[in-house]
Amino acid sequence: MLTTLVIVLAVVVVLSVLAVVGASIGLVYLIKLPVGSSGSLPKAAAGLDVGEMTRALDGAVRKTSGRLPSDVQAKIAEIRREILELLPSTGAFPFGSEDLYVVQRTATDYLPSTLEAYLALPEAYSTRQLPHSGKTPLQLLREQLQLLDDRLDEITEAVHQRDIERLAANGRFLEERFGLGSEPLGLPPER
């Protein structure tokens, strides 16, 4: 009787350990495997509505087409391009990232709101100097678009810097792992 109880207890312990190990492996797999709605790898961070962002950006371009000077149209197109180019990298942004928030809000709110505020003015006001700033609404629009563009440039630079650091770390690993004798790969020193 005691032997049977010990065997049953041993089997329960072994099965419990296997269940915990299996659950741990499954959890690690799920955390590392980002899955999109179709089962494929996502093109952007979870929680970002790429469709909404793209529609908002395309709407901004359409809404302003032919209504703004060419340099302003070019700046809007540049902001759109930068955001769309950042989307595949957003999955690597840390949870709660301010940069991720800025990218999403620039596409869906900051850019459209800036343009709508300017377009709500009568055309005759676009070149009229404002008493409180000494600038025209068109100058203010250019400044605001430049602020958005500058912030996106900072985010893009940070993404590229992370990519460069990851590449350099991989190179250091390969040098250590496979070594080239006296001929290093010429990578920058570790920071």
C-alpha cells in the first residue's frame, strides 16, 4: 500500500514538473512570436491600427492637394513617408514607448488637426500677418509641420542607431565565436 502511494505521488510530481516546464516553454514561445490577425508576422506593433493611420495620412495628403504651396505639400508627403517607413520597426519599441505614441498620434491626430486648423481659415488670411506673433498663418503652418518632421527624424535616428548597435553586437559575437585570428572585422568598440 505504501509502495503504491509512493509511486502515485512520484507520478503526480513528475507530471506536475512536466506541466510547469511545458507551460513555461509555451509562454516563452508566445511572448517571442508576434502574431498578426492573419497568423503572419505583424507589420507594426501590436495595438497600432495601421489601416487607421494610413487612412489618416492619405486623407491629409488628399485634403491638402492643390490647396497648399508645393513646399508645404512636400513636407506633408515627407511626414507621411517617414511614418510609413517607421511602421515595420515599431514592433521593437518598448511597451508604453513615447516614440510609438508620437508616431501613432502624428498620423491620426497631430498632422490632420494641424492641417484642418489651417484649412479652416479663409484663403485671404494665409498671408496676413497676425498681430500676436508677427507671422502669417502659412508661416505658422510651416513651423508646425517642421516640428512634427523634426520629432519623426529623431525617432527614425533612434531606430537606426538601435539597428546599428544590434549589428555591431552581432559582429562582436561572430568575432568571438569564429574569430579571424589577427584580422578583426573592423567593428566599433563596445560602448
